[in-house]
Amino acid sequence: MTELEQALEGVKNVVILGHIRPDGDCFGACLGLYNYLDSAYPHVEVDLYLEEKVDKFSYMNHFDQIRTEKEERIYDLCICLDASDIERLGDFAGYLVTSTNSVCLDHHITNTGYAKVNLVESSASATCEVLYGQLDEDKITKETAECIYTGIIHDTGVFKHGNTTSRTMAIAGKLMDKGIDFGGIIDGTFYKKTYIQNQILGRALMESVRFLDGKCIFSVVRAKDMAFYGVTGQDFDGIVDQLRITEGVECAIFMYEIGIHEFKISMRSNHCLDVSKIAQYFGGGGHVRAAGCTMSGNLYDVINNLSLHIEKQLESTPCITE
């Protein structure tokens, strides 16, 4: 019996929470668990709260059951997925505090261990991979498999990031055996873009700037440009990863303006830079090769502050690439 199964013993109701600005791994883990409980624990009442719904994930079963408005309710068990600290739960953090018991499943190296039971595997490719290890394989339905597979492909960049392991691939294979449309999931949620998303991607690439002798690259989208194109933060998927694969680049930074002198930052590295340490210094978090944070100041202040930490790491740990 897994630790998650132990926590589920005897409970009558469960609340599932993910992080603010949910991504593919967050949606996949939350809906994967919801579908699993719906089929394997039909006697348990389950509610799922997320800050927002993202239409491209609407193919997942029970997507329509996601609640975005807080209600007054106390639960027997609160299960938090893909959230490294309590602040990342946003307005729904109160459910964690008032629940009789709580479990956190995560893979972020910066996880603070805020739940009563913390199942954190920083070596896992995605929270969905951690979740899979806590479930009974024989009880995983096709609907649950679709969700978990979605999370894994999003956090591995379709199995090309360094966090992909042989275990990741073995799990993906077992999920495929459940009869999921794996090709459709990849195309529909990872590669497919609207015309406007392609336009903003093109602009971000065209206006990108290299610095630190070409080892780093950054691009920024201002609030006025977001308004002009009619885009939100959800439309920027893939930009930082496209910047990352620029020849000769070790670190890529993409940022967009979310307020006056306030920027949402996404960072990616290729070989030796631990961007999670940089993000954590500025109040964010993430993984060794993929992390993010929110920073205040004008654009030049933000880049200069990030540059100091990047350069310090590069000097202490020189990159050796093939």
C-alpha cells in the first residue's frame, strides 16, 4: 500500500489543489488524480479547485468539474499537486489549513514540505510521474492515463529535457498501452499554436538579445504589446524553450510584464547552470534546468540582477559542452 493509499483510508471527502497559473503537469496531475479517485474510490466525494481553466486541456475527462471559485468547506483530506509551497496554492490555501490531513505530491527541488505528508521526488520528471508511483497500475483507466501522460510530456518537453529518465519512458509506455491518443495529446497541447501565438513567438525571437558573451539570451513582452495582440500569459508557452536552443546559449530568459515595473520570469538552462537557485533567491522556485519567479524594477534592473547571479555561477562552474 502506497502512502497516498494509506492517507485515503477511511476518508469521506477529498479536496485536490494545484498551483496558481496551472500548467500541463498541474492539470494532468490534478485531473489524473480526480479521475483515479472517481473510478477506484467511488464512495469518496472529491472536489478539485484550480485558479483557472485552460481550454487546450479540455479533452481531459472531468475537466468540467474544475472549480475556480472558493467555497466554505472543510475536508477530511487535502491533496496538493505540483505546488512547491503554500503560497503557490493561491486563494485555495485555506483548504490545506482546515483539512484534517494533507498530502503533497511534487517534484520541485525547492519544495518546502508544507503538508503533513510530503511525497516529493526531485529526481522525477514531473509530478505526474510521482503520482503514477502512488497509484495501483491495474486501476488506472484510459481517462486517468491521458491526464498523467499529458503532465509528463509537458514537463519533459516531449521527452527531450534532461529530466527524462528510463523510468519516465517506461511509465509513458504503460500509459500508451491504456489506449490513449498519445500523438493527438502531443500535437494538441504542446505543438499546436494559434496564429496570434505564432505572431508573438516570432516577435519575441526577433527582439531577443544575447548577453554575457553570447552565453545568455533574453526576450521580453511588454503589457502594451500583450494588449495589442490580445494575448495573456497562457499564450507564451514554448517561447523560453525556443530561446534555449539558440546555438551557443547556456541560459535563456523570457519575461512578460504583469504590472508597473513587475515582470514574470521564466528561465531555462542547458548544461551547467542551476536556475532554481537563482529563482529561489528572488522568491521563486522550480528545477535545476527550468525555474521561474516574479521580479520588480525596470527591465534593465531585472536583467542586471539576474545577470549577476548567472555570471557568478558560470565563473564558479564553467560549462563543458560537447
